[in-house]
Amino acid sequence: MCLTVAVMYIPAACDGKPRRGGRVFSRSCSIRYETYQFYNAQAVEAAMSQAAPEGGGGVNSSDHFGPAGRAGNSATAKIALAVSVPVAVVLLLMLTIAFYTRKRNKKSHRHVQISSADSADGEDMISSQSLLYDLSTLRAATDNFSEEHKLGEGGFGPVYKGTLHDGQEIAVKRLSKTSQQGHVEMKNEVVLVAKLQHKNLVRLLGCCIQEQEMLLVYEFLSNKSLDKILFDPVRRLELTWGHRFRIIQGIGRGLLYLHEDSRLTIIHRDLKASNILLDDDMNPKISDFGLAKLFSLDASVGNTSNIAGTYGYMAPEYALHGIFSAKSDVYSYGVLVLEIIVGRRNSFSQYPGTNHEDLLTTVWRHWSRGSVSDLLEGCSADGLQPSEVLRCIHVGLLCVQEDAHLRPAMAAVVVMLNSRSITLPVPTPPAYLIPSRAGALGRSTTHEAESPTRAVHEPSGNDASISDLEPR
């Protein structure tokens, strides 16, 4: 075993190039090879003939140089030669195999190193080489990326379902040739997701950068992305309130891990329904970290001129000024919470009874008028918990407030969702609110907007009440 490991070190030490010779020293063995003959059998035999015979007297014995001693030493030398020559042949054979194996795999490894050669995270990418997949393996798993295996398509490119030779199901994300994203986003995913471990974050299995292809390999989740179910008029009935509440909680825990519990603060920047994957039990997993940003422990706010993400989920300070922080993720989370409850996208698309309003304006209008039950037409009444629904809407509105400082941190959000005794502040009108479409909100609403820090135990005035959500 020691010699095998030593042989494997030689190609790495030579960087895959032929050398005149080399030596590897280990704790319990060593190996040497040269292009010239360095083993002199005659010299070894002569040296062995000077040694004491096995079982002879001490070093001062008169029989030390006797004929019997020379005969014994000659036999020992022959045995040594008979053993050492086959060992040398085996070692050279192992060396040859290791060299050609290294040469065959050299191309894909070099691709990974080139993609990060100019980056400060180069060492992280190189350390991720254990995650490399061979392109032929992924082509076979996805039937050469056939349309029948296509699961969907995002900003990075199409995603395909694959099955490895051992039966493991995988999801393969393939960079589109026309994608706006590229090496930087892919490196971001490999470096970040490979180091993140949380049950509400999707698990990255590996990557492949070979023959102009850039691929990411993830665990396969049978229920695909949340938007495929939530915004389908038929399939969304599969999501009971229990499912929806568990999804809201799970996404919150995943974001809390990114913001506070991982080694660095990670801002996702593209949290939306299509980036939430669901497993067999409808448990959510946050995916797509191509736009994620890292913060050190002593930093909390960043600024960028390259604004990327999805409109409708972007916080106003980010969409208008490029300022992002954990609070911009909180805003996206609030939009997502309201989408999960109502079952419609945050867009100006025409929905019955919305008068072409965006989702936030519609929710705020019903909240202000105390008619939030009208928002639940797309939610199954099976297992509906009025107090939980009302609290989730309340938390969602707190997260989408225009002033980032008024939005709660994810740690507070998780506590709000799981505690019935904690009091919640009164939300101010959400960002991008269109007053002409929201309707008159009344004097009491204006008063509450001016005093956003007042805590309440029960909704009052023009706020929705729990009884409003009881089955009629």
C-alpha cells in the first residue's frame, strides 16, 4: 500500500511531464526511478559476499571470511536479485499506468484551473476538483441532453433530469450559449454551494467544464420548482395550507442560515418561486446561487452597478440604486410568502378581482379593508389555520416595507412565524404601492403608517381579523 501511494505521487510531482528520474520518500518506504541503469547487480553481489553468513558467529569470528560464508552470501545475493527485479518491473508498470491515467484526465482538470486562474477563489475551485464529472457520463445520464429529459429553463440555461449508471437520479444544469451568466456565476455556485450544508439548501453534487460545456450537477428533487405547482390553477390545489406553511418556514430557515449561521454572510439576490425546489414531501430547498454575494463578518451592505435578479422580487433600494444587503433578501422573501399564500405571481397580469393590480397592492388593499379571506381562493381549505394564515400575511407585509430599516431580520422573521405570543409591529404600505389602485385606505391606515413601531397583540381597526378567515 505504501509503495502504491508513492507511485501515485510521481505524476503529480512531475506535473504529468516525462522526467529523467525521480524519488519519493514516505514514512515506511521509498521509491526511485531513472532513465538509466542505476542498479548494478555485480556490485550488489560483491557487497553481499562481504556480509556474515546467516547463523554464523560474531563479528570477530575467524569464520567470517571463510568459504562457507562466501557461498552463503552468494546465495543470499541471488535471492535478493530474484526478488528485487520483479518488484522493479511491477513498480515501473504501475508508474506507466499512473502516468497515462493522469494524462487522460489532465484536460478536464486543466479546464477547472483555467476558469479560476485569475480569481482570488482559485484555490477554492481547485479544492473542488473532487466534484468533477466526466462529460461522457453526463451525456449518457441525460440521453445526450434530450428534450424528453428537460425539466425547465432559467437564466443560466436548461436543466435536465439524468440517471447515473448506479441508478442515482440527478439534475444537470447546462449553461446556454446565449446565457448572460458564465464562468463567474458557475464558480460562484461551485465554491459556495459545495461548502453550504443545510436541509433547506439544494445539494450540489459536482460540475463539469469540458469541451466548451459548463454543467452543474445537483440532487434531483421530484417535485421540481415551486412555481410549477403554485402558479398552476390545477396543481396548486395539491398544496394544502400545511404544505404552504411548511414551505414558508423552510425557506425562512434556509435564509437565516445564509445570513447568520454560515461562516460568511451570504446574500442570495435572486430568491423567487422558480429557485425553490421541492422534495417528495414538499420540503423546500433554496437553489441557484449564481448571483449570490459574500460579506465578511464586519460588513452588512454592498453596492453594485451590475443589477441582476428578477423584477417583482427586487427590493426598491437594489432595483433603483444597486444597494443590496440581507434586508433586500428579506424583501424577496416577503414577496414569496405572499405569493405562496395567494397563489399568484407578483406581476401586473390580469387576475379576477384585482383590477390589474400587482400582488402587493392587492394584498395591502384587502389587509386594509379587513377582507383577507378573499385572497385565499387559490388555497385549499383542507387544514386551513386562520391564525397562521393571518400571521403569515402580516409577516409578509412587514418584509416588503419600502424602508429597509423597518423590515425585520430573518432571525426575527423565524421567531414571528413560530410564536403565537410575540407581538408584531404594524406594517407600513409596501414598496411600489400604487395608491390609485389600492383605493382609499382610511385615516386610521395613514395614522398607522406614520407610527410603524407600535406593537399590537391582535389586529384592530382596519386590519384583518382572525374571524375573517374562518370558513363561511
